[in-house]
Amino acid sequence: MTTTESTSYSARTALPAVEAVEVTRSYRLEGLSVDALRGVSLRIEAAEFVAVIGPSGSGKSTLMNLFGCLDRPTTGTLRVGGADVSALSDAALARLRNETIGFVFQSFQLLGRTSALDNVALPLVYRGVRRQERRRRAQQALAAVGLTHRAGHRPTQLSGGEQQRVAIARALVGEPRLLLADEPTGNLDSHTGAEVMGLFEQLNSERGVAVVVVTHDLDVAERAHRQVHVRDGLLERDQGGPRR
């Protein structure tokens, strides 16, 4: 790595993965205004492992959507990797999402008729990566989650835990700085869920990926280094911090 590259890398890693400053998000439902978030300020550093905890309707999923650039705040400032979301066009926001963020969902969100390898490679299609390179990088991502031997299998031929590992590999294939997981163990038994959380810990410690897990499960939340509690659209409590 050259001096210029090293300086550029240091500058990127010095930025927080995501930062919200007095963020609100309101929706119109049947003519009424519903405040999902009511002024949340939260900074998540690069390489942190954070759990966002709260009951249904607390605003945690809304916060996840904002962090993932799937939505924009009504008011306040939201920065992802140092970029102010409100200042970006829809195309620039989509590019930031594709190049910076990886998503893992409770329901896996895999294409049923597509092999594990091609499911993992899918985000690279939108980047214009050539097919041979896509497949090479997808193989590497599957190897990282221990599923090289299942690359040719479709989701229906995989267990729930294997499907979630494929989903994690898909999230990793683009080498994101921020990994967002929405109830990632919700459809898994406790043993498999613990394995998935262990994989998140490994990715966080070995690759330096910032991991944010949204959950209502306190056992899952305790695996994170920091727990952020959300209730009624407000930040109720912030415990812990990054492990060095």
C-alpha cells in the first residue's frame, strides 16, 4: 500500500460508519401524521458491533431503514460513511447503498430458483462486475461463511442456517463497511442462531466491518459490544462501547 493509499484508508476508517443527529421520521397514515422517530442522535464508529433493541413499534426498524439508505429522515442529519444522505440524488444514494452497506434479513430474501453462488454474486451485477469476476468473489464470500460445498444448491435445498449464511455471504461480497442485520436469528433455532451471531463476531473482529443488529431478543443483543435501546421513537438507553 502506497503512502497516498494508506492516508486515504486511514481517513475513511476515521469516519463513523453511520451518524444520526436529531433525526426524525414521520409518516402519513390515513390523513394522520405518525412519528416513528422523534429526534434520535446516534453515532456508530467503524468496526463497532452494536445491537439496536426495542419492542414492536419502537422505531428500531425505521432506524435500520434510514441507516441502510432505504429511506430518508424527515428532519435532522444522517451521514453514512461521511456522506450526508439528504444531499444525495436517488442515483447517488443507490450507489452508496450498493457500495457501502450489506443487508441481512430475517426472511433471507434469496432468489428461490437461483444457486447459492449466483444469489451471492447478485449485488455485483448492479456494479457492472464481469461474470467471471463475480463468480470468483462469490466463491470467496461463500468460503468465508463455510459454504463452498453448497455453492450449486438452490435455497430450497439448504437448511435455514445455511440460507442465512448465504445471505451473509451476499452481504459481504461487495466488501461493505457497514453490515445491517434485521432480526437475523428470528427464523432460526437457538443453536443455529448462536452460530450466525458467532459469524457476525468473526466478521467484525477479523474484517473490521461495522455490524448493527436489530433485535428484540436480549440474548442476541448481549453478543454485541454495545446495546442501544429504542422506545417510542426515542433513544432510551445506550450501553457499552467498542471492544479494542
